[in-house]
Amino acid sequence: MAENTAAPSGTRTLIHGIEVIRSVANGAASLREVVEATGLSRSTAHRLIQALRIERFLRENSDGSLLLGPALIELGFQALNSVSLQAVAHPILLDLAQRAKDTIHLAVEDSGMALYLDKIHGTRGIEIRSWPGCRMPLTYTGIGKALLLDSPDRWRSQYIQDRNLTGRDPEHDYADESAFSAAMAKFARQGFAYDLEENEPGIRCVSAPVRDGRGKTVAAISVSGAIQFMPPKRMRALGPVVVDAASRISAELGYKTAANDSIE
């Protein structure tokens, strides 16, 4: 990026320092590579690198290459600890509810179950059997499947575990763990999952995972509605909408979407 001569000098210095840090985060490991990545002059880049090293935002490896410094790690942990998942997600969920007009959920995994943290009622007058604080088996619910989407090693075992729960014999269910795993593989490829009345008769949902800065699934969101409002065509169309909302929440948690991420 070329040097900006329009901004006040203090602002320019701050912006250029951030550009240097980002260039190192993206792989620039020497003064020459930082200059190439940022468009800064050699003298400006050198001065900023030295200042950032003193403040521990950058450090030098044993071979002299540049790396991100420990101050960034410290600030990252402080930022992470100050983030409330519910506070970050709620306005995005409100926007999703306005677009979808159906019930919106936010959940995390807790002790092998989907723990619901937030619920925004839809405008169609359909009541869904859920509430903040309730727990549901992961493999019966769309939101639970989204929580498992990145864990293929758990698909079969979690299905078997959930089917051993008493009081559950849904009319709509997968034939066995192989059929469930095949469905989950399809959901993983497209980036969003479905609940096709396994959890509650007459209710379908579309869900997607929420990831943090490490790329780890930390939550999931869903749009749930009555079957008459959730034909297959609409569920397919809702998928990218739910993924977009989940991605917005993920970005607030530090997740950086890969350039090749796509929805089939």
C-alpha cells in the first residue's frame, strides 16, 4: 500500500505501523518483504519495525526473520476474555430474524449436548419447544449438527450415544449411523446443516457453525420454522443466509475466512 500523504502525520504513523504488523502476519519476514508488502519506504519501514520490536509487537527469530511478538498474544487474550458471545451475536441474530421471519437460536456444546443461549421468536406465531438454558441432543437438532460439522470423527459415536437416550423415538430419523454420517458429510461440504423434524414433529431448521480466531467451532446458529414454511427449496435458499450471519459473528470473534471458503 502506498504511503498516504493526506492523513495527519500521527494517524499516518499509526496506520503504517498496523500495515507493518499485518504484513508480518501475512508472511513478510524481512525488511525487504515488508517494504514490498506495504509500499513504505525502506527507512520508514525500518524505523517502524524497530519501534514495534521495542514494544514487543514484533520479534526477531534466531535466523533474523521477523515474527509477531508476545504483546499481540497478550492483547489477543485480553480481547478474547472481554468478548461476550451472546452480546456479539444478538444484534446479528436480530437482523437474521427480521430477514427470515422464523425463530432464531444460538447454542454452544456443553457436556455433549446443545445448550441454547439465545432465542428470538419468529413473526409467524409458531411456538417451538426451546428456551435459553435448555439442552438438546446434538444429533437430533440442526444446531447440534452444526456444532459437530467440523468433527467427522464424532459423527457415528455421537449418533449412537444420542440414540441410547431414553424417551426419544422420533418418527423422522436416520436409519443408522452410516446414513447419519453420509448426511453430515453432505452438510459439511455445503457449510450448513438441516433438522428435518428429528427433534420436533412439524419443525425444520437450517443451521451453521460459528468459529473463533483459531478456526474452532465455538457455537452455532439456526433458523427454525414450521414445515409449511420450510419446503426444501426455501431451506436451500436459507443456507447461505444463515452461513452469512454465522460468518459475521465468527468475524467478531476473530475468525478469518479463507479465500477459498465456499458454499456448494
